[in-house]
Amino acid sequence: MIRTPEEIAKMRKAGKVVAEIIERTQAAVRPGVSTLDLDKVAREVIERRHARSNFFNYHGFPATICTSPNNMIVHGIPSADVVLKEGDIISVDCGAIIEGYHGDAAYTMGVGGISKAARRLIEVTAASLEAAIEVMREDNRLHDIGRAVQDTAEAAGYSVVRKYVGHAIGTAMHEEPQVPNYWPGNPGPKLKVGNVYAIEPMVNIGGPDTIELEDGWSVITADGSLSAHFEHTIAITEDGPEVLTRG
């Protein structure tokens, strides 16, 4: 779908709220903080900015953000019982709605001092997102995005999660088409000015297989290896990619 400049302006507003959630939750991450504490921080930003959460009550999801530590890939439910400790890594997925338009982003960071292996995973996953953003230009192909992610992650010896993917975004959080984080064997449609996508590499130190837990949301790596997740909402403009969720 082609979004008008007026629509992208609204998504830019939503993106600014998401960028503030990222900034505030990152500042709150430290040993002894629960993932429910991080959710409270995000909720305060949403309320103060007169936005709405696009996660809360989405298919019944019970929180404002997703918080996924260590070998949890995505969709972790914030809980007072999940307390961060030194050496953990935590992935936070967050979003906001302004005037009916969505922003969606995620990051992974360390809690205190972390291992070299964890730090490298985070750096490579962030780099895979940046590589994807760089190819988001008019007349490139949709699946060039996933190939950039896959090439970056696999060059470092990691695997890319296949089951969960990026997506178009606008008046709904998840719109078609989906954007796999790997090369699916065909180039896909041409990218056009006005397209807006949420691109979200999920990269594992071990294999790509996943397990959904009994809560019906939380997804972990099948082999127990660490996982990292980065995401931004990006509009394709005449001047190239514009990251709407970057502060």
C-alpha cells in the first residue's frame, strides 16, 4: 500500500512516541528491575503522550510491551516475577498508535556487564537491521530486505528465525505483505515511495527453530541459545529510507 505524505506524517508522530518508549525503557534496564517495571514505564509514556498501545489486548495480549530475556525471542509477557539480573540480555518490543496510525520498534540490550558472545550477537543483529534499512529504496525488491538481514547474520555464524517476520504497517500494526528476514527464493515486488514497513530481524546464536510456551505468547529458541531482536518502522521516500521510530 502507498501511504500519502499526510499519513506518513501521522506515522511519524506515532514513531516519536515509540522512540520515547525505547529511550525511557532503556534507561530503566538494570539488575533488580522486573519486566513489569519496564511495562509500567512504557505505559506512562503512552498515557502522557495521549497515544494508545497497539500491543495491549491485541489478540488478548495482556501488556503494553513485550519483554523477552535471554533465549526468549519475542512476545514475552511482562511480569513482576521476571527480575533482570547482571549478565542477562533483554529484548523489548514496543509500539504506539496516534490518530489511528501505528509505529512499531524493538531493541535488545545487556543488563549490566554481559558476555562477549552476547555483546557480539546484539551488535550483529543491530547491524542486520541497518543493512536492511539501507536497501529500502525505490525500485529495489521487497526480498532484498530479508537477504540483507540473512547475509549479515549468517556471515557472523548466526541463524535467522524463519517463523516470525516483518510486515507492512499503517492503520493496522500487521499489514500485508509480510517481510521475511531471509531470501525466500524470489525477489518479490518492487519497493515504492510511500511504502511503510516494520522490519524486525530476530537472530539466534544457535539454530533457527523456535518453541511457543504454554502461555500462548512467549517464543524461545528450541536449542536454548541466546536470541536478539531489533525493529524499526521505515518509510520509503524519494530521498531514501526514513526511520520513523528513531529518536
